[in-house]
Amino acid sequence: MKHQLTQKFNDIYSKEARHAYFSPGRVNLIGEHIDYNGGLVMPCAITFGTYLLINPNEDNVFRFRSLNFDENPEVAVQAGYKKDGDGWYNFPLGVIEHFTKDGHQITGLDMLFFGDIPIGAGLSSSASIEVVMAYALNDLFDAGYTKLELVKIAKSVENNFIGMNCGIMDQFAVAFGEKDKAIVLNCDTLKYDIVPSNLGNYVLAIINTNKSRKLVESKYNERVEECQAALKELNKALSINYLCDIDTATFNQHKNLIADDTIRKRAQHVVEENDRVKLAAGALAANNLAGFGELMYASHDSLRDLYEVSGKELDAVVEYAKTNPNVAGARMTGAGFGGCAIALVKKDEFDSFSKELAAYYTDKIGYAPSVYQSLIGDGVGTLLATSEV
Ligand code: GLA
């Protein structure tokens, strides 16, 4: 009875919940702003995530409840659904819309969601809720989709229903993550390796800057467009589908094709970051945490200077990390513009790291960060008994 969700479901609906599902959030170890450029990323699922308790009802209505939000919308079952403002329930509603458009008869549902992922912190709370909903509908209505198809549905909801032109990394990671493993995913071919996360005597810290993220969607979509512009310029001489189809050496030979300085910087980040992921995978496999950490720092610097998606809050975390000999590496994770950073910290020194970082950050930024020791968990699944939650 971790969160007493079963009891809460009972209180709200005066019925026992019959089905329960969980989908995690994710952190990305390295490979940022790479997925929509067809390259390599290295995310893992975390143990924080979204719980969904759900019962079909006979009332032809979708009842959306969440312990995280006050709105309790009800939507009548109909032939199609449209995004409604910025409410949280657009994410599950978008999934219902997708299944319905695909010809599945999705009938009334009583739902209770609860997420213990800090919302809007760049840990993929939206992919988590989309994937848990898609997984639940697939199970309850025997829709017969594979897990990869569910990932693609969730991404399509985010792109077409919500309006964020994200790549596939987040939905993939929260669906395919495995305990104590990282995923090395090729976002073009969708081939992937599940590799041991091998952190040795280090642990992964998640540092939430607690900066409220604003305009993430529009700035994110702007970066996507900038990469498309760079690709177009490079294709005056090359013939590539994605920026990540070339390595740094090839980019350097052709970068002058890109006239605009900003667009060239964006492309440089993408190409070099993709090369860094290859090196990082090798470093992790060889238990070379120091080497892995250096690549994390290089990734952050590039996101700050070339891709310009960091900010003073994320930079403050990384600046502090660089002064602490017990930290192997640190970087922002996710889209950026606020949100979370991650750091590899010596296990026995986690408490002092956490305290010193909080003091440094608070002094510099004016409010405190939240620091968690993150565990790497499993991807989406059914909870065997509703009493698990
Ligand atoms: C967000 C998007 C992902 C990815 C990251 C940046 O999390 O949803 O698709 O692009 O940003 O790496």
C-alpha cells in the first residue's frame, strides 16, 4: 500500500479498482537533442513514475482523476476527441483518441492517476502518462499492439495531439527500461542494446533545479526546425536523412555550407554529441566512470554554448559538481530550459554532495534545489495486484 491508491480509488468511485499499471519516468545519461536527429541516446527508466488504476464503466463516460491535480474532467464517449486547453488529462485523452481513430471501440472508464515524478522537471512525466495509458488500453481492449507500437502511438500523441515535436527517446525509455540497465538506442533504426549501468561505487543523483520551465514547447520546436535547416544546407553537397548520419570529421569538412552561425552551432552540437554517445557506451562497458563523467561534462558544455538550452540554474549545478572530487561527471538531462541535471557521485559521499550542492545553489540562485538518489527501474507494466499501490 505504497501510496494508498487502492483506498483512494474506492473513496472516489465506491468500487474496487480491478486493474493497475505503472510506467516510470526516465533520465538520459547522454545523447541530448539527438533523438529527432536520428542518432544514439542512452536513457534509463527511473523508479519514479505514473500509477494508473482503472475500471471500465457502463456509463459511456471517461472520468479522469489524478491525485496530482484538482481538475476532475469527465468526457463523454464519442467518435473523436480534441485537445482541451492545457489540462493534464489531454495526455490520456490523446491516447484514447489515437486508439479510437485506429478503429478500437474504447468505452467508458473510471481512472485514477498518481505520479511521483516531479512534474515538468524534464523527467518525462508526459511520456510516462501517455505510455501507461496506451499500455492499459491495449490490455483492457485487447488491441493487440506490440510494445514498440505503443511507444510510437505515445510519441504520435505528443507530436500531433499535444503539439510537441519530440523524438522517440522518452516514450521508448519508459516502455523498454530495465532495472539497473541503460538503453543504447539508435533513434533512426530503433535497434537497441540493453547494457548494465555498471556504476561501480558511484550512484546517480538527480538534481531538480526547481526552476519552473516556461515556453519549453516553443523553444524545443524551434531547435527541431534549426536542425532541419542545417540538414537542408548540408544536403547541398551531401545526401543524408539526419544530421547524425555524419560524424564530426565529415561535419567539419562541410560545415561551411551552413551560412548562419546559430544554425551551424546547433548542428555541431548534434554531430559531436552523437559521437560522444559512442565513446560513452565504450567507457561504461569498460567500467571507466572517470571517462564517462568527462563526456557528461563535455555534453553539458555543448548544450550550454552550442545548443543554448541550459540556463543559469542548470549551469550552477554543473559548476558546483566540477569543484567536488567525489563527482565523476554531471550534465543537464532532457530538453533543458530548467528541469533536472544528473551527476555521478561516489556512493559514500552522496549526503555531503547533496548538502554542499544545496548550499552552493541556494546561495547563487536564491532558492533550494531538490536532490534525489535515483534508482534505475523497470519499464511499463501491469501491477499484479492493485494492493501493490
Ligand atoms: C525531450 C524530448 C525528447 C528529447 C529530449 C532531448 O525530453 O521529449 O524527445 O528530444 O527532450 O534530448
